[in-house]
Amino acid sequence: MAAISQGTGSKFFFEGESGRNTRGLLRLIILVTIAAAAVASRLFSVIRFESIIHEFDPWFNFRATKYLVNNGFYNFWDWFDDRTWHPLGRVTGGTLYPGLMVTSGIIYHVLRLLSMPIDIRNICVLLAPAFSGLTAFATYLLTSEMTTSPSAGLLAAAFMGITPGYISRSVAGSYDNEAIAIFLLVFTFYLWIKAVKEGSIMWAGFCALFYGYMVSAWGGYVFITNLLPLHAFVLICMGRFSPRLYVSYTTWYALGTLASMQVPFVGFLPVRSSDHMAALGVFGLLQLVGFTEWVRTQLPSKQFQTLLRGLVLVVFAAAFGFLVLLTVSGTIAPWSGRFYSLWDTAYAKVHIPIIASVSEHQPTAWPAFFFDLNMLIWLFPAGVYMCFRTLKDEHVFIVIYSVLASYFAGVMVRLMLTLTPIVCVAAAMALSNILDIFLVAEQPVEGAQPQANGNPRANGPTTATEKLASAIPDTLRSTKTPVVGIYSYLSKSAMTGAFTAYLLLFVLHCTWVTSNAYSSPSVVLASRLPDGSQHIIDDYREAYYWLRQNTHQTAKVMSWWDYGYQIGGMADRPTLVDNNTWNNTHIATVGKAMSSREEVSYPIMRQHEVDYVLIVFGGLLGYSGDDINKFLWMVRIAEGIWPDEVKERDFFTARGEYRVDEEATPTMKNSLMYKMSYYNYNALFPAGQAQDRVRGAKLPAQGPELSTLEEAFTSENWIIRIYKVKDLDNLGRSHQEAGAFEKGNKRKKSGKRRGARVLRVD
Amino acid sequence: MQLRILGLLTGLLGLVSALSAQGSKLVVILEEESEKSKYSQFWSDLQDRGFQITYRSPKDTDLSLFLHGEPAYSHLLILPPKSKGLGPQLTPNLLVDFVNQGSNILLALSSEQPVPSAISGLLQELDITLPADRNSVVVDHFNYDTKSADEKHDVLLLPSPKFSKSETKNFFSVDKLIAMPHAVGQVLGNPSPLLASVLNAPSTAYTYNPKEEGELEDVFATGSQISLVSAFQARNSARFTVLGSAEAMEDKWFDASVQSPGAGKKSEKTGNKEFIRKLSAWTFMELGVLRVGEIRHYLNEGAQKGASNRTDVEKLDIDPTIYRIKNDVHYSVEVSEWSNTAWIPFTTPAGDDLQLEFSMLSPFHRLNLKPSSSNGVSTTYTAEFKLPDQHGIFNFFVEYRRPFYTNVEEKRTVTVRHFAHDEWPRSFVISGAYPWIGGIWVTIAGWVAFVALWLYSAPSQPKRDLKASSAGKR
């Protein structure tokens, strides 16, 4: 009885109308579970450390969000920030992508409306994990558009949820634009595919809407701006122009461009900059092609058609030439430097050192692909190959996306992020195909393989086998009626077993990478003591809070730009330069002050009203990300503006070595950065044994002397050192003279000077 | 800043006692008690002016310029010591600290006693050079007192100080000759803007060591390059005066009558008393002290336009921290000058102006401030101008550094922001935008008309045709 009822029960649940409902419910539960897993795996940093904003850029976003929440949207829109880029200030409201802050602000206010007052910091910290759950869902939707296999979408969602390539930018506390942008990217692509498939204005309208949101959230929107036109262009070239494409593209372009122009930072770029011209060109091309198609329906003459095709080519060439003309004449901004550095990896290093100096703009190392994507990276080509087999419009999109994103990810570490979604989608398609074939318990019935092998999309291979069968003469029995399918349980279980193992390993790898590589806030450093316990090195916050509590509210802090956002966020003090890097000259000025002699640096610091100088020094602890290691970038950037005053060559020894020890060049030893780094460092060691643990160098017995600065603060592990800029000498002497006098050295009598007497003229 | 508060406090006290804007405590360093009587006229004059004088020997063990880290005296007068140095309480470093904390020093030298090396080292820090020979004296064979130094020619007779720049205010003018006996010549460093010579030697003077025999070679300094009285004003306005001849302060020379060489010159009384009085008054902050009162700046447009001339502005928004580019701004600063007994309105010397800079890295505006009103204590200088078309963090910066006046350096930092999104003129206000606005509306109207026309002119088809066409479409 029980068996019978079970049978009917399972029949009730798994077949027919209610069966579909059950599957829908299950799918929902699975998706929710995936989202929960995605959120959970991003919480390592909060559990290990605390609920804190990470790294550099998030500190600015956090500060901007606080400003938004405190001052309201319009003040945020018109925000002039007088606490950065002193004394230039920054038109912050018009030079940021407000999407992230506005999103958090809305969440904050909605929660308050629901009488759940949550600290804005916690919202900011947890925003990225929350959106990663949505990203998983968007990936599910996108994948489901690509294949009819129901499992592919779920697999893709699961991959997207935990793959380290995405986690690297979305752990709790990593409050950066990418946190919401990846969700928007995937969702916009989903809506685009939907629009192209249906040819619906509504979907294209939604696509434009989310594209607008994406533009407001991340500069990477240019990727979409170029990918969608490319998709449309390739489709046209393949002869796949259709009213669906026309409707969706024109709707998206018109509405999307208008939406993107609402963001002040973007403004008129969509019609002025070369980066956006492809979209405009394809828009024009679509009109031409549409017109041609229409004419063709009216005039079925073949000759006329070729004439028209020729006309299209001419118009295209003319439009392109016009574009080039406009670019040359300056009406359209030429390609931005960042764009060039995508094609020529050495470009940035030569022309725009400020971009090259950022570690995440370096080309990707090969192991990084495996590190970030694990098994997906080898499933990915299989998935792309499968797209080629059934090359519908949406599969063309996958192919283009994979090719472009693979290239970009190879050029720039940071762009691994845009590659990750497509890798997840393609890999999920490949894997679901494998599982769909190998997980079926029944043996394929001969003559009805297409239905039995459990792969609904097997039409391709079937027709292929038929073709094969027709092509090969009937000489061999095996080729007469080729049988395709998996019969042996051994191979089925071997394959499924192997892939289950791979999947388990994947989860293990993802968790390991997340926990070890991507969950460090970088504001707080963790190290292991000999007994295995964790030791927190909290020098950054120690120093920033020292600044906050011991200096005047308007004391200007000069530091290398990497720390600008953190000083602004944690210490709440005005800075000269920060991670926004909008003004290369200003950064070069700071670079010059750091890399010059004191006599040169001091007037610069006076002019910019600098009160404190903050540097990062890792020599004591062996912390390699310190300013001496970044120093050459400061020199290079300063050299870009003052090639006569700062020369990179002078910082290398005659043998071309970058040294800090006894044999360091005089320029190096006299530079402000060197002096600040090693000032008083000798005192920590027995005489003559001072050791720099980062560069493994033995320092000169005589430490450097500072006359225009005085040491104000050095953190526990000497990672942060803060110096106060002295005022001008009261008696009008130079600081060196004043310092010598303090020490009791007599000044040289100017009366005994040689040469002609200098007369005083009143 | 510190000076201002000090000045304010002592100014209140000064109504009853001192004439100095800074403080009345004066310490005089002299080695022997017997010396004191030589200067009795000077002491009584100082006492009359409200100074509380303490006499100390450099050898005193309890002599200290500082009390709890703060200067114990406002003013210090050092008479030339007989011994080789000034002792452990008056080392150059302590004296520099004393000046750095805002106190004033009047240092008197004499060629009768060799100058201690500590003092010449200290003066070297101020960029004042003394002759290498300790016994050098300034002589002049044309401007000497025939009565007292007919042979040695080392008592110089000098006319009242004059300054080449007309806008330099002369605090030291006397109408009689000044006698400078046995003076030590000083040479001032060229580049230092903090130094000024009060009394130059005549062009015929030169330094000379009477103990050295033989021909004169390599003269230390000659002519007007020799400064007999030099004034140094530190960046914090503390004053340090070097008087080349201590004897000029003695009673003997206050009352002496002198006679210049040459025929037809009459014997006359010296102007020493008045000159020394003025010199000490300047050094001890009775003269040439400027004080900045209230500084105000406000938006000079909209409801506040011309607020300085109106009375109907109820709530004036003074000293805002933020302006917008191209705002009209009003700036005013009150400046007073201490004149022996009270604060009086300060007026710039003829040909000189108080200037306001509106600067970010470099000045965007440099304007002459105009005196607009005066209230018996101070003059209000104002300027009205339009902010530059550049956003950033700017300073209203008034810097007035003139010889013999204390320094005025006042900085007010304001932010100048860009136009907010709703502060631009609307498109319909700009006539140049009419074609574009017209274009938009024409497009809209055209589209609506087209749709209407399209719908209106749709051909009424028979039913089966419609079906057939729709089927065909499928």
C-alpha cells in the first residue's frame, strides 16, 4: 500500500501541472539557498575581524554615503568637498558614480521607515554580500535564457555565488562600486537577451533602465556600451538582421543614452567621447540596414539589392571618416588613456604612470585565472563551444562576451571581474549538459536516442549524425545506423562521480580562497604568532585616530595618494591627494615634495599649507606595501611633470640598483621620503646594526637628519609615521641654520667671506 | 595672535600704568651696581613711562628669564658687560628663546669693552655682523664732536635718522644732533627683511682698531654701510634693537653740548635724551604696534547687498565658511595702532596701502583696502570684490610687513564652491537656446501630428482582407 501511495504521490508531485509547481518551488528554494550561501561565504571578514569598511576606495564611498544620509540628496548632488585635494577641492557630486551611495541611502531610509533603524555603516558593510545574492539570481535568469536545461541556470547561480573571482570584490566591507555593478551588469545582459529574443519594447526599455542604473554605479558601464552594439553588429554581419533586433537595439540605445546622460559625471560623454561612438555608429547602421530591408521588400530586384549593399558600405565608410574627422578636430574626445592601456599593456607605464602604478591595473598572471575560477576555467571553453553548436542570437552574445572579456581579463587584473559572470554561465551550460547526459538512469532506446538521452537540445548532434550517416557510404555496419548514448552504468557513475568530486573540490577551493585571500580588510593586518594564534596589527587605525584626536580639524595631511581616502574617512582630515587621482599635476607635486631635498620640499609644503606628512614604512615589520617600495612611482609621476628637477635615474646606483643602504645614491639619501622613513630608525637597534626587513638591507650607521619636519607620531609597529611641518624660523634663518644653532654650532662668520663685498641697499 | 591677546590685556592695565602695549616688566642687566648711577636720567624716564625695572647682574644665580616656561619679563636691556661673557642665564640660545616667545631685547654695545663672543654669535644669527676686532671703533673725521674727541674723532655727531623710502614711518626723528661716542659699527646682512638700520654712519665714517698699529688695510666697513643702531623685528614681532654706543644713554651725553668741526658751527645740546627715549619706546612696544580687531566678510548680494551702508539688514550672515564662484563679497578689517597711551585708528603712511589677497596657491585678487570708517580706536579697512571663477579653498589674506611696524598677518580660510545644479539660468532665459527648445517642441508636435495622421488615414479595409493580411503576417 505504502509503495502504491508513494508511487501516486511522486506521480502527483513530479508530473503534470502540480509537478511543474513543485519544480518551481524547488527551484525557488534552491535559489534562496544559493543566495544564502553566497552571502554567508562573504562574511568571513566580519567574523574574523569586525564590521569594518575595507581597503581604500570603499572608505570614500562610505564617507560619501554618510554625507548623503546626513545632508540629503540634493546637497549630495551639489557637494563641493573642501576636505580633499587641498586647496583645489573636488566637485565630488559631479565626479562620482552615485549609484552605490544612493542605493545604500535608499535602503537606509526604507529600513528606517519600517522602524528598523540600522547604522549606515552596517548597511554599507553588508551591501555587497546582499547584492551577490541578487547577482546569483540574475545569473540564473541569464543562463536560463541560453539553454532549456533547467539545471544550467541553477548551476550558474551557484557558481556565481561562490566563485572567488567575484568574491574578491564583494566580501562584506568591500563597499565599492563593483558591489552592485556586477549584479547590474548581469541583469542588464539578461534583459538585453530577453529583448532581442522577444523583440519587445518593454524588455528593451527595462534593459535601458538598468543600463542607466549601471551607468550611475560604475565606470565599467562602457563595457556594456560597447558589447551590446558589437552583438548587434555581429548579428547584422551574420545576416541575422531582424525587426526584433531593430526594435530592441533602437529602444535600448535611445532610452539608455538619455538615462546615462542624467548622471552628471557622464553628462555629454555618450555623444562626445570615442568610447561611446560604437553604440552610435551601430545605431546609425541599424537604421540603414532597416531601410535597405524595407526597400528590398518593395523592390525585389537583385541588382538593386547589391547596389544598396554597396550604398550601405559607402555610407558606413563615410560615417566612419566623418567620425575620424570629428575626433581629429577635437569635437569628439579621443580614446581615453585607460582605453589605450587595454590594447597596449606597456602604454600606461610610458605615458600615464599614474594608471600603471595601481597594482590592479597590471596584466594578470596566469595562475590567477585558476586561482579565481578554479575548474570553471576549463569548463568555460566547452560551454562556449556548445554555444557554437546551436548558434542562436543569444549564443552569439555569449561568444562575443567570452572572447572580449577573456582578453580584457588577461590585460588587467581588475577586469577578471567582468569575465567571471560569463565563465559561470558557459561553464554551467557545459556542466549541466554533461550531467543531463550522464545522470539519466534509463538506457537510451535504440532508434529514439534523441528523446532518450535526456538532452532536449540534442537536435544538433542528431542532424549531424544523420549528415554523417548520409555522407559515409554504407560499407560499415557501425556507420549504417550510428547509435549515440551512454549505456554503461560504469561510465555514468564514473563521470558523475568525477564531477561530483570536482564540484566538491571547487567549493573547497572557493571557501579556502575566500577565507585566506579575499577576507582581509587591509586596514587591519593579521599575522600569526609562533603558537598559531592570530595577532592583529592595527597601526593604520592607531595612526588615523591619533590624527583625529590630536590635530586641528583643518590640519592638512600630505601623504601619497593611496592613503587619501582612508585619511579622509578614518582621520577626517583634509588631504592633498587621494585615490580619485583626477589631477595628475597635483599628485606629481606631492611626488616632487616626497622625492626632493628638504630645501625644495619645504616651500612646496608651505605653499600647500601642509601641516602633517604621513608615510607608511614597513621596514621594521617586513610589510612590503610601504612607501619606499612605491617610491619609484612617485619619482616617475613627478618626473612626468618636472623632468628637469626629478630624475628617476638619480635614484638608482651606478649599477642600476635601487638601494636604501650605505650605497644608496645621494639623491635617494637626501630625498624627503628616505629621510622620513629612516629618521630615528637607528635608535631601535644596537649601533650600526639597523636593518630594513623589507628590502633586507643594512642601513648606514648614521641616520638621516630632518630640519624642516619634526616627528609627531610613530605607530606601534612603525608602519605609519607622521611628521609635523615646522613653521618658518622666527628669526628668518633657514631651518638648517636654526637647527645647527640649537645644537650649539656657531654660524660661520659671513664677514670672512671671500669675493666682493655685498652691500646692503635700503 | 598671542601678541594681540597680550596687547589687549596689557592695554587694559596700561591705562593706569605702563605705556607699552605689551607689558611693563623690564629687566636690566648690568654688571656693577656703580654703573647704575651713570644712567639715572634714563632710568627715571623709563619709570615715569610705567616700567617696573629690575636690575640684575649677569652673575646673579637666581637670574632667570623664564618662569614656568614663560618669559618672566616683557623686556630686556643688556648693558655691555665687563667680563668675557654674560653667564649661564643669558646664553644665546636662551635669548633666542626669549625672543621667540615674544619678548623684546635692547642690546647696548660699547667699543670701550670688548664684545663677548656669545653676543656676536647671537647677532650673527640675526644676520648682524660685528667687526672681528673686538676693539674696533667707528671714527669719522668730518662729523665728530670737537669738544670731547678732538683728536680721536670717535664721538660721532649725527643728524636725525632719515629713511630713503618715503612710506617708512620715522619713529626716531629728533631735531638735534645725536652723539654716538665710542660706537661699535654693525653690518647688516643683505637679504634679511627683518632687519632695518635706524641710524647709519655718515658716508665718511669707517671702522678702525685703535690698538692696531700701522696702515689701515681691509677695513671692516665704511660709510653708510655701517649701522650704528639696528632694529630687528622677528616674525612674531618681538623686537631686538642693537645700540652701537651704550654711552649714548648715559646722563653725561644727555646733557652734553657738542660742536661739529668746521668753521661757523656752534655748540649745541645733544638730542640723545629724546633719541634714546624714542628708541627704547620703539623697542619696548610703545610705538609702531599694530592690532587687528574684528575681521568680517560676508556675501554682498541679494538681501545683504550693501549691508555696510544700510541699517535695515536684520540678520547679517557674517563670516560664512562657504561662498560660490562669482559671488560678490564684502571684506573688512579693523586695524588700530598703539600710540604711547592708547589705541588709535591706524592710517597707512602716505604712498602705502594695506592690501588684501584672495589666494589659492597664488593670489587671484590683490586689492588695496580702503579706509571706510573710523571709531576713535580703530580704522576699518574694506574691500568689495567679485570672487574669481575658480572653485577651491581660498584665503582672505592680509599681510602688512613694514619696517618698524609689528607684523600683520591675518588669514581667513573660506571654501568657494561651484554652481549648484539649480543655480544655473534656466534654458528659457537663455535666448541662444531658443532654436534647440524650438527643435524639441517641433519634434514632439511633428510626432504627435504624424501619429494622428497615421491613425486617421488608416485605410478602412474589408474584414476578410484584414484577416488575410494578418494571416499573411504570421
